[in-house]
Amino acid sequence: MSTAVSLLTVEEFLELPEKLGVKSELVEGVVIEMGQGRLRHELGKAQFNKFLTGYALGNPIGVVLPETLFVLGEGNAFQPDVSFVRTERLAGQDLEKNFQGAPDLAVEVVSSETAAQLERKVRIYLRAGSRAVWVAYPGERGVRAFHADGIARWLEGDQVLEEPGLLPGFAVKVSQLFEGI
């Protein structure tokens, strides 16, 4: 026996009451509740936030938005752990609403999501207009960098994470992103 699942629109999702301490996203019309981030996860987010914010302070071409909800079209509303949005994309956004569209860069730090869930989210981010998605694996001390052109790379250790077309001059060794974790 199968059970029909009623898919939600973004508008219906945004009308749902918030549950204290529960982060949720809408993925292809289905509400996905995210697990509580453990310390390793939170430290990973903090490291990406630190390096991207440092970059943005010296290169005022955009803003770093931690834990911000992005409406990626009908049926999808994601809250990446950290994101970067170019300044020109902020023009025309209603500051009283959620960001309409995908972040230029989405950073997801792996914790409770399955590989299949993450791969699906990466594809949706890129189809919705993200130029890059970085998926950080604190346990493996590595980052998988996905790009809108279809290229994906695994980086670890002293390899350098950079996005010259999006973040000119930004470069950080992957090992630095996981210091103290």
C-alpha cells in the first residue's frame, strides 16, 4: 500500500510554524528537518564564515550570509550553512522577504544529511543559478567543490580552495579550514 505525499509550495512552507531549535528546508516540495549540528559541524561553519568574511571585508564585492533561507524556485527553499552573494544581486531584493534566487556560493558542512540528499541539493543549487557549491567534510578534512560548468573537484591538505571567477583573489589551503576541528 502506498501513501500519497502532498507536496508543498514555497509559500505553504514559509507559512508553517517554526519549531524551536529545528532547522528545516523545502526540497522538491518535501519538508526536510535537519539534525542538530554537533560541535564539529558548527566549528566547520565558523571556519568557512571566518575566511569568507575576511575576504569580503577586504574585497567589498559581496556579502557573507550565514544560515540564510534562499527561495530557489517552486518547491525549493534551502538554508546553506554559509553563503556568499555578489552585491549587484542584492539590488531589487525585498529586504522584508527571503532572498529570491540562489546564492552565488553555497557552503554545506556535512553532518546529518545523506550523500544522496547532498547530491540532490547541489544539483538544485546549480540549476537555480549558484556559480559554485562547496561541500565540506570535517571528518575527512576535505572539500568537494562543484561548479556550474559541471566540474567537481575533491580538495584536501595543502591544496588550495579558490573561485577566481567569483571571488577574485580568494585562496585558502583546505587544511586551514579544518584547523582546530
